[in-house]
Amino acid sequence: MSATANSELLTITLADGAKRLRAGEITSRELTRAFLDRIAATDDRVRAFVTVTEESALAEAEQADSLLSSGDATAPLTGLPIGLKDVLMTKGVRTTAGSRMLDTLVPPYDATVVSRLQEAGAISLGKLNMDEFAMGSSTEHSAWFPTANPWDLQRVPGGSSGGSAAAVAAQQCIATLGSDTGGSIRQPASFCGVVGLKPTYGRVSRHGLIAFASSLDQIGPFTRTVEDAAMLLQAIAGPDPLDSTCYDAPVPDFDAELDRGLDGLRVAAPREFFSDGMHDDVATTIEAALDLLSANGAIIDRSPSMPSVPMALPVYYILAPSECSANLARFDGVKYGYGARQGESMWADMEATRKHGFGREVKRRILLGAYALSAGYYDAYYLQAQKVRTLIRREFDRVFAEHDVIVAPTAPTVAFKQGAITDPYQMYLNDIFTIPANIAGLPAISIPGGFGADGMPVGLQFVGQRLDESTLLGIANAYEQLADWSTIPPSNVGST
Ligand code: GLN
């Protein structure tokens, strides 16, 4: 295959790839090979992958091609190569969650989303880098190595799903899965100029997702287009007997709603989402996006106020560490992965395991959580945070009584330089606009919304009503068609 044909394959979408595979214009083997070659050519600089599963990917591509050529390829994603955040359990494939604690973990089962993607015919190219146990906003907290932003290799890709976002931006995968507890899909999507969707809490099964904060975690797609996000969500959504928090509600046909347009759509722009800490270049870009939406039929209402929204960040930093301190108690050196063996006593071994197995940020979260849950502080912190969580939920309900969707910036800045943020609190501020949707369990999407300082991408965020991903996808798709921002970084991260 010629170099041009090869690079042309790398910008393919899931929707287009599915058509071309079925029409016999390309084969899954060619497609899979092209992405594997791209990974080999670029990943020494991008460092998105923790594990590349070349052999199984090529074997699956062969199988897909025989189904396609015999006309038996009924599954929607047949033969399309994707990548998985390393927080998702994959049978027989090392799964680390970015932590030394799970250095040697090879899971005996697949996460529900992983088996659903297999049933849908997708091919996994491997496992993607992340902040340790999904705690972070820059992928600098991975125990292995930091991932670079394909738009500027000196900058971070965002986090915690930085590998998943960078892999799509660097054209190493057509699409990937990530997880979002406080913004970990949307913020890296914003930093890397791709689409990132956090579904409604309970829309997608969390079975086999290594838990961070169980009342907030959701799995969702990274893609180059909104249409692809709908396709991937369709494949992974729906009830699962292995996750009791998963909704029983039937999954709508997301594709059917994509072309609903903007006419008469009631869009709230609550002032609390347009304030604290937003850099000027982000503000200007978002304003231009709002103008484009209103010029094309959307009704933008700037009057709603959500006074509890500024509380979402402190509430999150009580609740998420509290849940994490409970969830991470299972890593004791006995059951999974890394275990220090000093031999003095069981307690000494456990202490050494947790001391060496966890990184600094994870330890900080465990300490914060254990403190907030301890006798005497529980009422003042954890219980209080739960009450404010209810207030935030109610404020969203109030806004959605009169509006279809909320619009906001995804992150207050564009991607920052590696090593630039060392203060944990400054790092936490990255999620000021994404956390509210997690607190309320609502679906939210980040799509490319333009470019800010130094030509870096800026994400535009839409938050929808519970289980109403369809409206979100509709407005996001309409904006994408109008604005038509490039999702291909100009910098050459590797020759093709
Ligand atoms: N950056 C946030 C944190 O560090 C959110 C992470 C996430 O969504 N997993 O907790």
C-alpha cells in the first residue's frame, strides 16, 4: 500500500470505515495494520499505549475479513480497530490502571464494555495510559510514563484518560474508551481536540471497570465525530445483570436523533459555568461557539443561575476520596498484583505493599477520604457533602424544567505544559466545569469548539437530562457540522 493510501486510512471514522469494509473497498487487515504501523511510528513520542496487542489484533482482523467477505458480518463494528483505557479489565491482557500496584495483573475476565465491543465486532489494539487509578488531570500521575499531547508534545493530553484521548488525536486508533469520574473523558477530549462523551450514570455497565468512586464513575467513548460517539455508545450501553446500578431502561437508537437540528432548542448558559478561572482565550472561543449556535436556531438563555454549582468541586473532593479510600482498601498485597513480602508480619507486608504500590496522589486521596469518613468528622464532611450533592441535583432539575440542554466550557484553559502544575489544588481546578455533571449523574459531551492560545484546541461542553444522550448528540452533531473544526493536529508526531 502506498504511503498516501495509508495515511488516508488513518483519518477514517467508525461510520465510514464500517461502510467501506462492507463494500469491500478496504480490509480489516489493512486497516488494523495501518494503525499498528502508526502506533509503531509515533508512540515513542506520544506514549499513549501501555500495552499493544498486535498479535491478537491481527488475528481478529483475519476473522473479521472472512466474515465480511462471506457477507456474514452483521455486527456493527466488525473489523474496526479501537483502544481501551487501562482501567478496563481485559481477559488475558495485562491491566494496570496506571499503578505499580497492578503491575502484574492479568485479569481472568473481561469488563462488560469489553465483551460488548467484541460482540459488536471491534478489534482492540491495546491498553491506554492513564493517571494512576484515574486520579489526575494530566496523565502525569501514571506510574509508567507521562503521555504527550499530539497537538504539542511539550503539553499534557489532560487526564485521567490522557492515553485514550491522545491515541485518537494522534490517529493511532479510530476510537477509544475512557472513564469519567469528575471529567476524565471530557477534559482530555477538550485538550486533544476530539469528541468525548460521559453517558448518564447507569447507562453503561461498570462491571470490570477498576473502581475509583463508584457513585460517580462512568465509561464512555472518545471519537473524532459525534456520529462515531453515538455508534460506540450504542454498542456499550444497556442493562447488565452484573452491575446493579445499571438502568433497566431500553437503549434508544442514538443514530436516529443525530439530525434533529438546532431549531427552537432551548439552551441554558448558567452564569456559574462562565466565571471562575476561565482564561480569556477559552472565553472568547466559547462565546463564538454560542453565537454560531444562536445564529442557527438555538435559543441561548444566559439568565439561569445555579448557585450551588461552585460547591461541586469541594463536594467532589470529599465524596470521591471517601469512596476511593473504601474501594482501594482491597489492594492489600494478598489478592491482586503487587505484594511486598517482608516476612515480619502480615501487617508489615500490607503496609509495605501500600507504601510502595501506590503513588503520591493516590495516597493523598486515600488519606483525605479516610479523614472525611472518620468518627467525629463524618457528619461535618461526608454527610454535609451528600446534602449539597442533593442541592446540586435539584438545581439541574430546575434548569431542565425549562431548557433542553446546558452549554458550558469543558475546561478553564487549553492544555498546559508538562510539569507546569505541581500544586494539587491547581490540578483539581481543571475539573471545575466537568464535575457538576458527575455529581448529578447527568450525561455530558465535550466536542471541539475552536482554538485558543497557541493554536491549542478548546472543548465545548453540553450537559443533558438524565438518560437523554440523544438530545446531547443531536446538538453536538449540529454544531460539529456547522463549525467543522479540524481534529487532525498540524504537528507531525510521526511519519506515516
Ligand atoms: N481529575 C479528577 C480527579 O483527579 C477527575 C478524574 C476522573 O474523572 N477520573 O479526580
